[in-house]
Amino acid sequence: MSWLLATPLALPFLTGVVAFLLRGRPAGRWISVAGNVALLAAAGLLMARVLQSGVIAGQMGGWPAPFGITLVADYLSAVMVVITAITALAVAVYALSDIGARAEKLGYHALFNFLIGGVTGAFLTGDLFNLYVWFEVMLISSFGLLVLGGRREQIDGGVKYVTLNLISTILFLSGIGLLYGMTGTLNMADLAGRVAAHENQGLITVVAMLFMIAFGVKAAVFPLFFWLPASYHTPAFSVSAVFAGLLTKVGVYALIRLFTLVFTGDTGFTHHILLWVAGLTMVTGVLGAAAQTDIRKILSFHIVSQIGYMIMGLALYTPFAVAGAVFYLVHHIIVKANLFLIAGVADRVAGSTALARIGGLYKSAPLLAVLFLIPAFSLAGFPPLSGFWAKYVLVAAALEVQGWIIAAVALLVGLLTIYSMTKIWAEAFWKAHPDGRDPTLAQLDPGVRRRLLLPVGALAALTLVIGFYPEPFVTFAKDAAAQLLDPTAYVVAVLGDPS
Amino acid sequence: MNSVILRAGTRYLAPLLLLFSVYMLLRGHNEPGGGFIGGLIGATGFVLYAIACGTAEARRALRVLPQNIAVTGLGIALLAGLAAALFGDALFTGQWLFLGATETEKGLPLSTVLVFDIGVYLVVFGAVLTLVFAMEEEI
């Protein structure tokens, strides 16, 4: 059992080590692809087991629960690991043609796999300090990926990224210290009981706020998101795709995990703040995007605005709303990573991602146009794509508890998202190329074209599948939410049955 | 830096530091010490050498790229953790072998924990040298 949990975590590191020792050689890249295929298989096995027997837990190193490091997989963790593996595999294939020889020589594939290892680690761990370690692994590898190549704007974006993330890390660490001082444990399942039983609930709420700010920076919520649009448009396209898809979502995951499992004593206060944060995040993100004229910058601001929806699901704190947040997470990772990958293809064929300097993609590359329309309309929430169901569940959940204002904000932001997507559509796809260039996909080498478009097509197909058959996904999200809101199964899986 | 005193001193200090780092690594098994501090001390030996004789000379003496040492160390540490699979235990469970153990004698204890510590040693050693060499060369 414990190996089922440990494999998705150990595999990326093993892949990274081998890929680093073979860096600069063709074998290095293929190791990365093979490793991620194996990761997907391991994630699938884990998912199958979780679906079959509910929450599973394993004690690393054979140390029993509150003392050693526990790995836990419930529905939410399992689905996040699967979606991470899918994104990682898509990006690993895309990177075959996207990453230059210089970046490969500097160890791109190793850093990429270490990053994936950090992400799956964060999703699987059941220990708060261990979560901090995975955040650090992610921070170090992502910083490496961000500045790989060393152009001036990359360093500029990288410094902002690392500084703000370090501040969040310090707050996170202080929160961990205080929580350990108060309860004497950092095992999350153990914390759930001890925090609830602590005599000074006011103090607990203060610590909860520390965690909220720390994860808020990682998740890029209002008003802590400024590092994201400052850095995500600078690195290679594969890198920004994996960042856009996964990194902020780890912050959202941590918020969901802690604010459903540990800090549930004063939801009237904490989740009310989260609701304000959600609304403001949605609005500022989408308005920020409206002012941008570069595809990647527009998409970066949209990450921020979409994070708001997920926080909204958590903040409403009803089973239906949390299910919406889970569904939104899954849908969003696929769509957002895909949009960045498409931006990369557009850059390749049309010469830039600045909207003023490109055009004519609809006429010259209709396939790319169709592939763009699927995730773009899904992001905006067009029926019957995956984003429609995600937004539908959230808005319906808000109306259920008479949250008229947040529901209205969610709908309005959806509308403004369409504005940004049509802007990209009109500028990059519809208008003629300003230099009279003919940006066809045929100009790419057939092998390159295949490796760039295959992952894009696969992710778009996944969006369509979720869109046309949302039922099993919504049912799954509801089950995941039920597990989150009643953590008994989680606690029993980790600590054993108290009776 | 071009200093005869430093160069002459380094000639004695560098090997001593390397030897001491191995001592710290092994001592860390039951007493204060271990892979992390051992790796730092070992790296100091080469850092001193790089300051006294230049990074080019230090890189030549090291023979292997420091980043390769670091990543190999990571691999060794990981394999030490994965070894538990052979015995059906959870990841990173220590596996022990008591060489020459009898009824009364405990024998020489060997374990995957030590292998893990050697991995840590190499990670720290390689990572510190990668950073220091890069910074020395920048200046």
C-alpha cells in the first residue's frame, strides 16, 4: 500500500537524476518522456486503488503516524496526482521540440522532473512540515527553470518571483512553528483533532490567517498575486505552461486541504474573508487581463482571475460548492496549460506573442485556430465545454446559499473572460499578419509539428471529454467534497480507528 | 588570490579537511555530525584550493563536474530509500546488516541509512562547489 503512494513521488526524482546525467544527449529528453509515462501509469494505479477502497495512507520509513511522515491519498489528492501526471507528460512531449540545446545542457529536463516531484509530493503528503519541504523543492526547481537561459527579463521576473515566494515561505514556516508549539504535532490528521480541542480558539484563528496569507501568495490571490504576471511570460513556453497549469494550483490545494481539515473552527470568520478574496481576485484578474496586449500576459492575468473561482468554492463551504472547486481545479489545469502551449505554437509560426505583431493564424493555420477555440471557450465558460460545467456548479452552489453578489460577480467575470479571449482571437487569428507573413503550420518540420500539436490536441480532447460527459466527473467531485467536509475517513486512515 | 602562504597552507589543509569530512560523515551515525556537515567541510577543502590556486586548478583536481556529483548523490540517497522495496518495507525504512554478529557481539552495523547519508554528503559537497565555482568565475 505504501508503495502505491510513494511511487508517484519517487519516480520523477529518479527520472530527473537520470535525465541530468544524460543531459544534452537525445537520450536525456526521451528519459523525461518515458519517466512521465511511468508516472501517469503509477498515478492511474493510485487512482484505481483510491476509487476502490477510499482514503489510503502509508507511513514512510515505517514510523507510526503522528511521528513519522505520512503519505495520504483521498479523492482530491488522487485526482490532483493524475492531472499532474497528464500535464507533465503533455509538457514533456511538447518540450522535445520547444527546449533549445543550451537549456537542455543546463539541465532543463532534470529541473522539470524535480518540479513535478515536488508537486506530487505536495499533493500526497499528510504532514505539514513535509508540505513545506515540497514547496521548497518546487520553489528551487521552478526558479531554476524560470531563469534558465539567463536573459535580462527572465532574471527580472525570477527575482520578483523568488522574493515574494520566500516571504510566503517564511510566513508558512512561522505558522508551522506556532502550530507545533500549540498542539505538539504536525501530522495533518492529528492536527484536525487537536486544533479543534485547543482551549484558545482565537489564537488558532490567528495562525490560520498566517497560513491563509502564505498559501494565498502561492495561489496568487488578491492582493498577493503580483509576482505571477511579472514572471510567467518570460521563460520557455513549456515552462510557463507547467507553471500556469500546476504551480498556483498547489497553493489552492493547500488552502482547500487546511481549511477543510484543520482550520474549521471559525468558518464564519475565515471563510468569509476567503469569499471576499475570491470575488476581488476574480475581478482584478480579469480587469488586469483586459489591459494586456501580449498573449502570455493576458493568460497570466486570467490564471489569477480563475483562481478566484476555486477559492469561491472553498469559501462558500457547502458540499456542492467544494465539489465545484474540485471540478474547477481539474478543468482549469488542463485548459490553462493547453493555452500556454498553443501560445508557444503561435509564437513559433507567427513570430511573436505580442498581439500587435502577429495575425492571420485563422486563415493560414485553421487547425491551430480550432485547437485554440476549445480551451479558450472552455475558460470563458461556453456550454458545453468543461468550463461551463465548472462555472455552472459554482454559481448554482452560490445561489443555493443566497450568495447573490458572488454569483453575479462570477457570471460577470465569465463575460469579461470572453472579452479577453475574443481579443486574442480577433488580433492573433482573424486580422491579417502585419508583416504580410503567412503563418502556416506547414513551415514547421513535420516531426516538430507533430510533437508540438500532439500534446495540444490531447489536452483539447480531454477538455471535450469533460465537457460532453461531465456526469462522472461531477459525481467524483461531489464524492471528493464529501470526503473533504467530513474528514473522519481521512483521520481514521492515517491514525487508525480510535475504537 | 596569489599568496605563497595561502598556497603552502592549502597544501596541508585541503587533504586534512577532506579526511575530517569523512570522519564527520561516519561519526554522524550515532553522534553529532553526518552527511550534511561532512559535505560542507569537504567542500571547504576544495573552496580553499580554488581561492589559493584558482578555480580552473580546483576543477582539474576535482576531475568531475560538481553538479554531476550533486545529482549522483541525490540518486544514491534515493536508491538507499528505494532499497526498502526489496524487503517489503515502506519507502525509506532503514535496512540493517550486522557484519560478523554472534550471540554476544553486535558486530559491525551496516545500513541503508549510512548509504543515504553518503548521498546527502555528495549532494551538499557538489551543490556548494557548483555555487562557489560559479561565483568565483563570475568575479
